[in-house]
Amino acid sequence: MTTTLQTSVTEPVSTRRAWAAVAVLSASLLVVTMDMTILNIALPEMSAQLRPTATQQLWIIDAYSLVLAGLLVSVAAIADRIGRKRMLMTGYAIFLVASLLVLLADTAESVIALRVFLGVGGAMIMPNTLSLIRVIFTDAGQRATALSIWAAVSGLGAAVGPFVGGFLLEHFSWHAAFLVNVPLMVFAIAAGLLILPESRVADAGPWDARAAALSLVGMVLVVWALKDFGKEATFANPTALGALAVGLVALVWFVRRCLRSEHPLLDLGLFRNRPFSAGIIAALGTTFAMLAALLLLTQWLQLVDDASPIESGIKLIPVALAAAAASLLAPPLARVLGARAVLAGGLALAGVGLLAVGFGPDVLSYRLVLVAMLLVGTGTGSLAIASAMIMLGSPEDKAGNAGALEETSYELGGTLGVAVLGSISALVYRDRLAGSEALEQVGPEAAQHAQDSLGAAVATSEQLGVPGLATDAGAAFTQSLQTAGLVGGVLMLAVAAAVFVMTPRETDIAGSTH
């Protein structure tokens, strides 16, 4: 049996080669998703050696995601025109070279530059893994299975990153957090050249440079502003508000330009398809609720539950395994129960898991947290159905647009979630800690520092010999985590209800060929 790419350069793809392509695409995605989380573990040692300023440290963290978010739409549009495989191979090469150059990085500025290059490579890789799966598999059932593998690997990468980072830092320097990408990218390039077919859109029209600039400026400014709101735990920063306003204006201009163009950079008409829109909402809403909760949970494990970085990574692995297993089981389950029931039911299950943390006792135990997170992981595995619905709702020549929109929804949802839920949890933390008797023992300046974050409170407690401060800060942080769980859980239930209403009952991710 063979399938044929229908976009422009037709190339026969055997079934065996198609599944080998899924393995290559998923393996490369594992590297990119790992890279998003592994730096969080390496940052303390890197900071101790390079001594970046506070601003430089923020740019080391944010440069990757800002560039990634800004380039997703433009890069996907270019790939449609020059070839998705060619763009993917270029992304692999950039990722490889940037990772190798860490050997020469001895300043904070050089590390920021490397993170920018990695973001460019990531933007070339992520949407094209999805678009290639879309065009390789013309059979909807096989495509749903392939996308479930993609979703499982994506979830594993995000969870395995902290574990791999902790292991490497115990045996090597912080450079290893970058160098681990090198052998994996070498494999991806070699296998990709041999296995992946080329695919491009036959008549994509001219590339709209002005629309590309608008999408870049708009997404970078909006994401930067949201990140700044999250870090400051306030929406009263004039600079961030100005950046948000300019970014939104640029995006509105971009949308108007796309709607009026005969050859739009991004086909927004895709949203007329209800399953497509439901899939995007599921991706956006899930990352909004989940990313902030998992970020807070990681801090809770290390600073309240007293786990080391590598122990924290190990404790989160069951969650990733549950998500991976659920991703693989979701398509066959959808054939029995229907795509709408499985996707909405999974999102509701994740919401119940977050609510379990929110309604837990004042003194949380890891056992309760683990059970709750297993529910969350199992529920978010249903996002494999969301990916299948997104790709089902897009024709082959719009696969790049669909992939860019899905990845953008993940990126924007996570950033918005950290900004909103992170700000709410920070306000709760400060409010609860403000009534601490131990806080009054350390003086106003140290007290203010302790109220900035749990890590600062623990450090202040150790430096000044006031153990009660660390205890009270841990209790305040637990309450802030529970508040985030409540808000996130309610949101997930609302998203589940919206997806159930939007998705037509007869939606079948495996019922026909597109």
C-alpha cells in the first residue's frame, strides 16, 4: 500500500516509510520539547558561573519562546512554498549548530544569542512535524494514530526535560543541557534526509512580507507583555501595557490583511470548521490551565516537599507516562465513544484532577498530589483527539497553517496561563504570608524580599536563622497552589463544556479520507 502527497511535488510513500517518518518527526519533537524545560534546571548553575544581571537572566529564559512564538506563522508559510522537508532540515541544522556553539559561550549575552537561534530552529521544526504528518497520511484513521504518537512524545519531552537536566547537572557542567541536543539532531538530520518525503503547496501565491512582519511584531510583543505581567504579578506595568496594546493592534492589522488577501499568509477561514475551532480551543484552554499549575507544582516539590531537582523530575514522570498512554489510547477509544465524548471527557477529567489539589487539605501530601496529577495527565492525553480534529478540519494545502495555529495556541495559552494564574497565586502567597509572625522578626527589607517568592523566603529563613519563616512561606505557597488548582480546574471544566458544545456529534477522526 502506498499513499501520495497531493500538494505539489508528488512522491509515493509506502506504509512502512510513513510510520518511519512518524518516528523521525516525533524524535525531533522530543528534543524541542525537552529544551523548553531543561533550562529551568540548568539555570542556577549557569547563573553562578556567568553572573547575568536580573534582566539578562530573564532574557536567557524568555528569548527562546519569544522567537518561537513570533516566527511560527511566517515560517510555516515559507515552508509551504519552498518545501516542508527543506524547512524542517534547516531547523534541525540550526538547532544542531546552536547547541554546539555553547562550547564557546562564556557570557550571558552569548547564551541569549544561542537561545534566539534555538528559537528560530524550534519555529522551523514544530509546525512542520504536524503538517508533514497531515500530508503523509491521507487515511484519517492512520493520521489520528500518528498524531496520538506525536502528542505522546510531546508530553514525554516536557516531563523528561527536568529529569534529564537534573541527571546531567549531577555529572557535568551546565553546558550539557545544550550539548544533549547534538547527537539527537545528528540522528534526526540523517534519518530525515533518508526517510521524510518533500511536500509543498502548488500555488501558494506570493509570500506577504508585511503580514509576516505584523505577525512577528504582534506575537512577540503580546507574549513578552504577558510574561512580564506574570513575573511582576501585576497588570499595572505601563511598559508591558504599552507593548500589549501595540502587539494587539499589530495582530488586528494582521488579521484584517489576511482576511482581505487572495493568498493570505494565514488562512483564518479554517476557523469556520467547527471541529478545527474546538481543537484549537482545547489546546489553548488546556495549556492555559496546565502550564502554570505544573510550574507551581515543580516549585512545591522542591521547596515545600523538599525534593531535589532530579527527584522532582522523577516524581513527575508518572504524570508524563499517564499522558503518553492516554494519548495512544484516545484514538481507538474515540472510535467507540466518539471524538466529542473522548476529548471533552478527557478535559473534564483533567479539571477534576486540578480541583482535587484545590480542595485538598491545608497540608498537602505527595500521594494526593500524585493521584491528582495522574488524573490530569490521563485527561490531557485526549489532546491527541484535538490534534486529529485540527488536521481533519484543514485541507492538505493548509496543513502548514493548521500546524502553526495549533503550536501558537499551545504557546499563547501557556504564556497567558502563567501570567494570569501565576499572578493570582502570587497575590494569594503574599496575602497569606503577610500575617506571619515569623515575617515580623526579619525586618522590613528582608520581609519584602521573602514576599517576592517562596525561594526568596526559604533563602531568607536560612540566612537569618528564622526557621518559622520557611514553614509559614511553605504553607502560604501551598494555599496559592491550591487556589491556582481551583481556578485552573474550573477553567478546564468550562473548556470541556465549550468543546462538547462546539464539536458536532458525528465528528469522526477516523471515518473518512481527506
